[in-house]
Amino acid sequence: MHTLTLDYIKKILGKLGYEAQYQKETNQLYLTLKTDQVEFPVFVRIYEGDTLLQLLAFLPSPLDQDKIGDIGRLLHLMNKELDVPGFGMDEMAGILFFRAMVQIPNKKIDENLISTYMNVIQVVCKSFFPTIQAVASGAISYEELLKRAQTG
């Protein structure tokens, strides 16, 4: 177990093959997660007295105002089905994201926890982004998606 610091997280991310950069102005780490030709900006920040770790992956898909209802319903459904829910959207900024907030007791963290959450983010982004992007772009409606899922 190591003390939770951005320097330690950056070191572990490097061992895992991620090139994280420190952003002084925001006091967080930034990296790009690449899956199947898609790049997901990921930000890592420590909150609340060094006992809460946030990993935030932005989904690179524009959010049209007329699709907010469909996307909200879709993200809610996905969160309901996931063991580690975390999909969200910021309607005002028009952005979609996946966020993991991890409680870090005693300000101590194990590198396996960082590895686990980076794997979760990678799998979730790779698995669900195509569906989210299809609904966000209007290629398919939420209702049509549900019909297809029900008829198998």
C-alpha cells in the first residue's frame, strides 16, 4: 500500500502502459485511452483530503439538445445494468462521460486498484461507446434500441 498522490498514480499508470501528463493548473493527471480507433480523454484527480479518487473519461461524441432525453434514458439503463455504474452527461456543456469515484480509506492505495479501475474504464468505453454514439447522433432512437434488444 502506498500513500495516495498524483505522483504515485502517474508512476503506476506508466507501468500499465499509459502516458499520463500532470496538469498544474487543474491539479490532475491527463491521459488518452485508445480503443478501436477512438480516443477517450481521461482525467485523474484526488479530492476530499486525499481520500477520494476520481477517474473521469470523456466520451468523444457531440450531444445534440434534442437527443438529451434518449441519451439520459440510455445512460440510466446502462448504469442500472453495470456492476460499476458511472455514465453521466452535462447537458449545459453538451458532454458525455464515464466517472468512477473511488473511496480511499486512510489515504493508502494499492496499484491493483488503479489497474482494476483503468481496466473497467477501458472495457466500458470500448463496449458501450458505439451504442451511446449511435443514440447521441440520432442513428437510432432509444425506443428502437430497446425494441431490438427485446427481440434479440
